[in-house]
Amino acid sequence: MQPELQDRLRCEINETLCQHDNKLCFESLNEMAYMKQVIAETLRKYPILPHLARQALHDYVVPGHPKYVIPAGTLVTIPVVGIHYDPEIYPDPERFDPERFTPELVKARNKVEWLPFGDGPRKCIGFRFGHMEIRVALTFLLQKYRFSLSAQTVEPVEVSKSFSVIPRNGIFLKVERI
């Protein structure tokens, strides 16, 4: 559960709220850069859906391969987990590393290499709301509690990546009031 990561987040939360008269607002949440990185890395490792299904609206010629054409109407499956765990995009993909999502590294990557909410016209409409909701929840929880894995949790945590990304044996937490 990386206690040092929780401590760093907690410090960012406290410092940011202090700059905003201890008010949790849109502006204060948006200034929590490290929190955004932690959320992005969490969604990279554990996207809501392991794949996306799309239908080609028109014939599509695969760039660099003019003989390969995806005909209009073809159902295309986008392997989100495959992209998110590609070591050429995310070195050592099994490791949890929020530093992958610094503004510089995000700009250097193609935007379709991170797809927890999809992309384009069919991108999840709850994307912004979901992000804000996660930030609010993390702020309230990390201000008051420290989290660690309970002895009941089987390690390493195995995740089913078939229809939805869920832990096979559950995750049990030990919650300690700060």
C-alpha cells in the first residue's frame, strides 16, 4: 500500500488546503498535481474495462500498411489492458509508479496510450465528474486515515482482466485513524 506514497499525498493535500483557507474547492483539487498522477497510474493499472468495443464508421486504411483496410461497420476491440501494460509504453508495467504521469511524460505520449475512460466522441461522459469525485474522496480519507493491507489479503493481489478488472480474492484493508 506504499505508506510513503500516502504520506506524500497527505502532505500535498494539507499544503494545498492551507493555501486555500482549508477549503476544499475546484481550484484546490485541481492544484493537487501528485494526486492526479496517483489516480492516473491507478487507472492505468486497473482500468474500469479491460477492452473497448468500437465500430468503424468508414473504411480505414491502417497507416503504413495500405493493404490493410478495416471495412466500415467492422467491430473493433481495443485492448486497454494490453496498451496499459505494454512495456514499450510503460516500462516495468507491473510496478505502480505515479511518476509515469508527470506533465512532461504525459505530453510525450500519444493520448490513446491511456484509455481508462476511452477517447474521442465515445469517451465516458462521466470522466471529469469521476476524477473530481475520486479527488474529493481521497482528500477526506487520507486526511484522517492510513491504509495498509490486512493479513487476509492474498499477495500478490491477482486481478481478473476478462470482462471487468477486479481482484480475484478481494482486497482487505487495515484502516488506522491518524
